[in-house]
Amino acid sequence: MKVLNLFQYQRRSKSPLRYPGGKQRVIKYLKECFPKEYKEYREPFLGGGSVFLEVKSQQKCDKFWVNDLNQEVYFFWQQVQSNLPALVDLVARIKKDSHNREGRSLWIDLVYSNPQKSGFIDIEKLTPLERAARFFVLSRTTFSGTIECGGYSQYAFDKRFTDSSVERLAQMSGTFNEAQITCVDYSEMLLDGGSDVFTFLDPPYHKNRNSRLYGRKGGLLHLLFDHALLAENLKKCQHQWLLTCDDCKTIRDLFSFANIKEFEIRYSINNVDKQFITPNRELLISNYDFTCMYLMS
């Protein structure tokens, strides 16, 4: 089995979000593994959007279908596409207001229904615009961008929720032109027809199946995710596809029908004022073969 060396890669991120499990550190590598030609790009688990944004910037195709079943993710990108000036304005007002209050107080207002933290805010009562702004601010002010479950981070509030982060959001204008954004089950994208379609999948990792890493509702989606069903759906998929997932026997067994390659990523985890680098071995699984400059024995 080959191992893919990613340590020489220099970080390049265009997403305005901080998102757990995002692929912003490995975009350059992932591009090397994509098919050389395709007319439509699909991404069923959009998340932080880094891979889509990179593909879009390459102008290799002119048809895009991106999706996320997490409604907070969906509303954020949908508002970026259709209502960006209002979203930037609302986030900028929240940012301006944050200069006159403690960051933790802002976080409590976004997560809880009262200062005593006796109940969560009812996000269903918020407008799509308000939900999108809330999601963005939480992604910038929580530990590793883990939204509600990660807890407030003073370091993130000071260093990640900055004027430049709002400017990066404003720079998203036009990035979702020609893109269809949906909030449906991923199987609809895999089994839907199309010509010369390439699908990139970054689903919930198997090791996170008992985690609420992505917040209350997002975490529930991870708890309920069925990797065996994903494997069966990919067997039926007529498009070229590439899947990333954590390396474990269960995943290797489920996807033994496909091509499997190993790669290793070093994640940095901030803990108060210390930074820890943790190596993670992960898998690239595809229904086509590919070569890459990062392959090593």
C-alpha cells in the first residue's frame, strides 16, 4: 500500500469558515487526485467549502451541484450565494458590537436562550440570514470552529473573529454563480443522472460516529451516519467519485470493492496557549485509478 506524503504542502485556504475536518490544508494534493476532465462537479458534504471553492477557481467545468444536510451549513452558503451584502452587513454589525462587550457574552447570546444558559436558543425562529450570520460568527469564535459543541474560545475570538475575516466573507461575491446548492440526502446526488460527472465526498468520519463534533443538529447527523449504506450507494453510482475517510478496518472492509490509498495529515490543535501536532492516517477511496506527485513508497 502506498502512502501519500502531505507534509511538504503549504496551507492554502479560501473559505471564510473555520470548519472541523475541513480539507483546506490538503487542497493542492486532492486536486492531483481528481480526474483530468469532467463537465460537472458535485459535492454532497460541502461543509466548510474549501474544496469546492478551489475547484470553482480552476474553471475546469461550468456546472456545479453542492449540498449539505446540515441546515446551518446550507443556510450559510445559500445566503453567501443569494444575499451576501446583507450577510456581510449583519456580521459586520455583530463584529462592531463585539468591541463593546466580552466575547463570551456574545457567544452565550448566540447559543443560549438566556444568560443563565438554562436552555438553547430556538434557531428555527431565526431567519435564514440570521442563521447564516450566527453560524459564521460561531465558526470564528469557538475551539477549532466546532460551532456549539466546542465551547467558547477567547483565543479564537481575539485572533479569528477579526475585521479581515469579515473582509474574506465579503470577497465571496460571485463564487457560487452557476452552482446549485441543496439540503438533501447525499444519495440523491450519487444516483442522479448526468454526463461526465465527478463527485468528491468528505463524509462524517467513522471515528466520529459517537461524537457531536458539529453541534446539536449537525452532531446528530454524524451520530446517525451509515457508512455501510454509503458503500452500497457508491457501488450503484455511475459517476467517477473520490472519497476521503479515516483509516480503520471497518472502512477498508466496506470499500474493498474500490481503489484504496493511504495518506497522512498532521492536524494542529490549539489548547489554550499550546499547539499540538497530531498525525492522522486517512484513506482516499475511488472508483478510478490515479497517480499523484505526492505518492511515495
